[in-house]
Amino acid sequence: MSHQESSRRRLQGIIISDKMAKTVVVRVDRMKMHPKYKKRYTMSKKYKAHDEKGDYHVGDQVIIEETRPISKDKCWRVVKKI
């Protein structure tokens, strides 16, 4: 594994929108614990990811990887479908 691969962050999520051209919106969920009450709860964040060929659709579980800025708010790309 080269240094370039290991420095890029990878996240796993579900595609919630594919209506834009060459772009999908991916929701990434993570569990967080409340500091006082110790209850675990889910937090989610949406990322816009680049999909050049339009292979991925709503409901697909995918892995996204950080990349150079592609547009104003898109700096992730879809790596593969799970």
C-alpha cells in the first residue's frame, strides 16, 4: 500500500440522491455516545460524491474516498459498491 492511498480518508454510506449529473449524495451514519448519560445515538452527515459514469443509484451502499476539490462542495468520489 503506497503512501498516497493511506492518506486519503474512506467512508461508507448509502446513496440518498442521484438526480444530479455525475454526482450522488451519500449519507454517512456514525454512532456517538452522550458524554453524561452514556446513551448511544446515530448522527448522520451528507456528502456529495463524484460518479463519472452514473453507475450508482439510490439505495446502493458505497465506499467514498476523499479527493481533490472537483467543484464548490464536492471533494469525494465513489470508489466501489458494497
